[in-house]
Amino acid sequence: MTRNWWKEQVIYQIYPRSFYDSNGDGIGDLNGITLKLDYLKFLGIDIIWLSPHFDSPNDDNGYDIRNYKMVMKEFGTMEDFDNLLSAIHKRNMKLVIDLVVNHTSDEHDWFLQSKSSLSNNFRDYYIWKKENGNIPPNNYTSFFGGSAWEKDENTNEYYLHYFSKKQPDLNWENVDVRNEVYNIMKFWLDKGIDGFRMDVIPFISKHQDFNDLSSSELKNPEKIYASGPRLHEFLKEMNIKVLSNYDVVSIGEAFGITHNSMLKMTDEREKELNLAFIFDIIRIGRKNWIQNNWNLQDLKKMFDFQSNTTDFNWPTVFLNNHDNPRSVSKFGNDIKYRIKSAKLLAMLILTQKGTPILYQGEEIGMTNHKFDSINQFDDLEVLGNLSKALKSGLSRKDYLYNLNMSSRDHSRTTMQWNDKIQGGFSFENKNWFLANPNFKTINVENDKKNPNSILNFYKKLISFRKASKDLVYGDYQDLDPKHKKVFIYKRDKLNNSYVIILNMSDSALTYNFNNLTEYSLKISNRESKVNYCPKKIKLLPWDALLFKK
């Protein structure tokens, strides 16, 4: 197995709008991130992944880009970005930025030109089709509700948008589009950034027949959108023309992709991308906006499937990001056992095989927000899918109930730094969105003071992981895949062996081992003593124990 820096380091995702507001306007900004770099260094973070910071009208919170070579005014200036990048590198950290090139904003100059006339030179930068009778060209649906086609009255044709109608999809069949993308990548790489996280990258290749989807395909259209025939060809070309010329990491958001396609995409021999975000684990039990129950056996199967790939692939490990609810509210118990279960999830993420990706606030156990009304949500996906939810038989009350478990907005409440106004996110009493009211007790300042806090537990685990290449590169073995409450696995390589025991339940229980004689307990989320003998151990609710031999 090839060893690389991006396999051994820990990534921390920042959602700039919600991280830290340095100028009091209620919106997080680049200077705010710069001011908090010492905190991230203290935590042990190596790589910062910055969600989109580009010029945007913010229809989809920055994932609709108007100008790829400008900084969003709300976030600052290009000078602020350059200062941030320099400050990151001075601390021996790295910066990964978002690459959003499946679509642009409808306010991007390319699209303004494209829609101006049928004969414009930029017309073929996007996907235009004539209507099918009096209806859109086919029955493709948008992830944000309704048809994936929008009619332009000026030219009397439809353009494709998998997401918002303000996010028209680029036509990657056009070589000029691809070269424009590569130039954008080089612009940022030449500034010195250390890689890209590529938004919905499997969607860039479209099936050129544009046939209607079947009723079963319409239930999960992402599987069709992610299976375009030229995806791997485009990624290879991107690697040859750009990525191979820099020492950077490339991470594909692989929503909708098959397991085999993911393995091909990240196989180092294929020379496409280094890593991929697969959503099976983070979205377990999830169907659209409905969060169903899930069981531990199924979760363990997913980790096993993810970890036991070839020596030419490397997984990512994460339970949080900007598109999903808070992990302690989904995978833990955020009421009675918030601290213990958040620490357990930290151990799970930081002892699995793969590159760990943390999300802002995860390290202090931030929880889901309690929304009292659909009108409180900021996410355009919520209102976009309301009519679809109502047609499915849900009431508004039922829809709200499910959103309180599944909405993306739970991860977008502002970072909780202290117990002051807005949780210390802004020094003025302003907030572009919401601060979770529990910031009075759940915040960075409180956790830094407490040696037994969630934050200090993350810090300890990150340091422990970095000190052991065997824990990073070790093989993975689930020792009891059928147990309904305990997740126990082994990490083995050359010199050391680790056994991790996680009681992912509210129940105390006794667990019987084959043998723990040669192992010693190194890290625990318990404040009381752990009693164990070579063949059994008494586990308290949400116990997390790491043994080393």
C-alpha cells in the first residue's frame, strides 16, 4: 500500500457562513477563519476543507457560483483569501477548497451569454433541449423539487438543472467547458492550495439519449445521473491536464455512484481521484427527507465493506457534513448521554481505516436544532420538496417531524464558541441563520477548560492516531458483526494491534472475549475505572474503549 500525507492526516470541514463572523455583520467570513486557526492547530487538524467561498448570489448557499475567480463579498476579498492561505501554511496545515463544476449560477457570464441567443458561442456550454410537445424534454426531476428542466422564453428552449433552476448544468461534452474548468483549477492551485473536494462530480457526464426515467428510476434519480458513460474518461483527462502536475489531494463527492465505479474512480492505478465521499453510512436509514430506524448490524456491514477494499483504494470516514444532520443526534443519544456518545463517535471515526473528516462543531458535540416551523428553515430543498412531501401523504406536521431528524440545516446553525450572544459566533447580536439555544452549555470555551470534555477527547484521539502508523494503515476486522449493541473491531499491521470496543446503546452489559491478556487499555471515554479481566468486561452505556498490544 502506498503511503501518502492525505491518508495520515485529519481533515476539518468549515462552512464559512456559519463558522466565525469577524466584522459583526452576522455572516461568517474568511478573516474569521484566520482568527480561529490556532484553535484548529490546538485540536490537531492538518487539512482544512473550505466550503465554497466564491462569488455567488447564494441561491444554494454558495454552491451556485457566479465567478470562480472572485471571493464572495460577504466573505471578504481575494487578499483575505491569500492571507488565510498563508496563515494556514505557516502553521504547517493545508487547505482544500470546493470545486463546483457540475453546474454554475444562472448569473454566471457563461450562462448569460448562453441564453442570449441560439447562435451564441456559449450556447453549447450548457444543456439545451426543445420541448417535447408542450412539456419538458423528459421527466428528469430536480433534487430541489419539480422538473430538472426550466424553459427560457427568449429562445423557447429548456436548460437542464439537477438542482435549483438557478444552477444550470454545464455541458461537459464540450471540450471548451472542460478546458475552462481546468483553467479555474490551475488558477487556485497556482495560488498554493492543497487540493479540491469536488461537488457532485459523478454527475458531470450525462446520458446523451436523455430518455425518460422509469417509475423505479425516478425514486432514486441520482443513480442514473451518476452513471454517465464518460465520467471516468473526464476524470482521467482532468488528472492528466491538471492534478498530476501538483502534489495535492483530490476528493470526489460520490453521491449516487455504484461501489464498483467508486473503486475505479479512486484506484491509484487508474489515475483519476484520490478519495471519494460515499454516503451509505452517514445516510443509513434515510429515504429522501424521511429518517427511518437503522440497526447496528447494518452499520457494521457498511464499515466492513468500506474498509476491506484493495491496497490501491483508500476510504474516507465521516459522520457529519454540511448536507446532513448532527451525528450525535443521529448515531448517539444527544439528551441523556450526549457527552459519552459524542466521545464514542469520536473514537469510531478516528480509529477506523481511512482518512477522517470532521465537521465544525462535531468536536464539541453540537446537536440538531429543534425547529418549530417549516418557515424557520433556510435550505431551499425544504420548501422545494414540500409539495412532493404533501403529495406522498405526509401532513405539514409530519414533514416537520422528519425534517427535525434529517434536514441539512441542523449542520448549518452557527458555531458555538462561548456562552455570549449568538454563541460567540458574532460580536454583534446578528446571525444570518440561527444559533442553537444550547450554546449556553455546549461551546468551545467550556470544553477547553474541562479536561474531560468532548473537545479534549477529540484532541487526545487525534494525537494518538497520528503517533501510530499501524492504526492508520492497519487492516480492519470486525470481531463480532452480529452483536446488536456492541461494535468491536481490530486494527492490525506490523508492530501493534488495537482492539476498539464501543457499546452503542443505552444499556449496561457484560461482554465476553476470547482473550485480552496481552492488551492494555489506552483510551476510554469513562471517568470511572474500567474493570475487565482477560475474558470479559462490564460495559456501561456508550462506553468507548481502545486497547493496544
